[in-house]
Amino acid sequence: MARPPVRKGSSRTTKRPAKRRPRASAKPPLPIAEPEPLRAAATAPTVTPAVPEGLSPAHGLYVYGVLRTEEALNFGLIGLGVPPSEVWTVLYRGLGAVVSKGPRGVPDPTRDNLLAHHRVQEAVIHGHTLLPMAFGLTFPGPEDVTELLRSAHDAFTDVLSRLEGHIELGLKVLWDQDRAARELEQVDAELARLAGQPPDSPARLEYERRLESALRERAQHEGNSIVETLRPVAAATRVVSPVGERMLLNAAFLVAREQEAAFDARVKSLAAKHAMLTFQFTGPWAPYHFADIRLRLKREEPARDR
């Protein structure tokens, strides 16, 4: 009998007995690359001046996301760089861009930089609803970040209002295709007969065609059933393309914070009922898959000889 998924940091898995542990950082949702777990900042943000000291023309401001706040916040030394840079907010009319000092221009997408990007976002969502930005968004200075908030103020405010009080949870479901094939052969006599035919024979090729179609149909049915079971405790659902043959379902769910325990319980119940399936449950995340906003940013053009 399958064992229910439990938390490992912020991820849940079917491979260990159920035991709740303190929340740590989790993997981000597909289709972006997923970082290793990291522990979020332990202390709440503090009120600080709008711009810490230490900025110079050689630096830019790196933006992690946007939240709603009337006061300047400081999230500590958790940002890009070695040692980690200070993370704070640039304010404009009830919005705050979460920023830190960074290189002038787009930082290299190294493992350390990607982990720092997600580390900051994870720290912020513990106390705020965050509209997350993709890796690499950098501006020359505070006035440029303020212009971003001004120019997209209505769009940011609208999306943050819809996301308020919600987090993203990810669910990947893996399955054993060989075991599924054997089960299909047990209930389909013709499929079982074709399975015993010589390799490369027309009958064997027909078996492979029919088996592939049956597996695809069963995967779709199982995936739809899982999503429908979880839909009542999610505000929105986004199913993305599975990665690899073993992945049956790859989905993201927008869940109200007060519904997270109910969502956990339903995933555990599903895992207990499906011995052939492995549930990989991750989060909480900033709502990447539900922040539908497109920014039109003015980039500096290189000087041309006249």
C-alpha cells in the first residue's frame, strides 16, 4: 500500500512516513529550473530608509518582485553577491519593489545567483503576497525602479489584489509505465495476445501502437482525476507539459493560505489510494504561474557613431 506524502522542507514526497517538519525553502515550479532547498530568512522585515548606503555608478538595482506596502522594508543580507547583499524596498504609491544592489546589467545565471534570487522571493512570501519577477531584471538606479512602479502601477495593483493571501503549490505525479502496461494486458485479452508475438513482427508493432495509445489515455484520465480532486481547495489551477516519460502530471495550484492544510490532506489521501503513483509536492512558491503580466521596459540603446 502506498504511503502518504509528507513534508521534506517545503516539499512533500511519498517515500517517507508522515511527519510534519519546520518549513524550509522549496523547489520552484516547472517549467523554470528548480533550485535546491534553502532556508528562508528567520526574522521579519524591518522599517528602513528607502535606499541603503553603498550604491555607486558601478552598480545597478536588481529586482526580485513587487508587493504592496506603505512603509519601507528591509529583508536583511540575503540578496545576490558574495557576501549576500542587503535587500530592501523602493516605494511608490502603496507598492514596493524588492531590490538589492547588483551588477550593472544582467547578472550571470550562475547557480549561486539563481539560488539567491529564489531565496529572496521565498523569504518575502512568508509575510507578503509577492508578484515575482523572472531572473535577471536589473535597473541602473532607484529612479528607474520608481518609474517601473509608476508606469505599471495599475497592472501591478490589479494582479496583487487578485493574488492577495494566496501561494503557489506545485505537484508532479510520476508513474510506473511497465506496471501500468501489465495491468492493461490483464484486462485486455487482445493486447495480451499481441504482447506475446515475435519482436519486429506486424503483430508486435500493432501491440506497441495499441499500448502507447492505451497508456496515453490512462495517463490523461488519472491526471484529470487528480486535478479535479484538488480543484475544490484551490483558487486556480495551471497544468503544464510533463517532463519525461515517467511524469504523468505536472501542475501548479493557486491556494489560499488558510486552505493549505486542506490541500495537503487531499494530496496525502490521493497518494494513499494510488500505489502505482509517486507524488512530488512542492511549495509554497510565489505565484509564478498565476502572475499574468507583461512588462514593456525601455532598455538603454548602445551609442552609435554619427
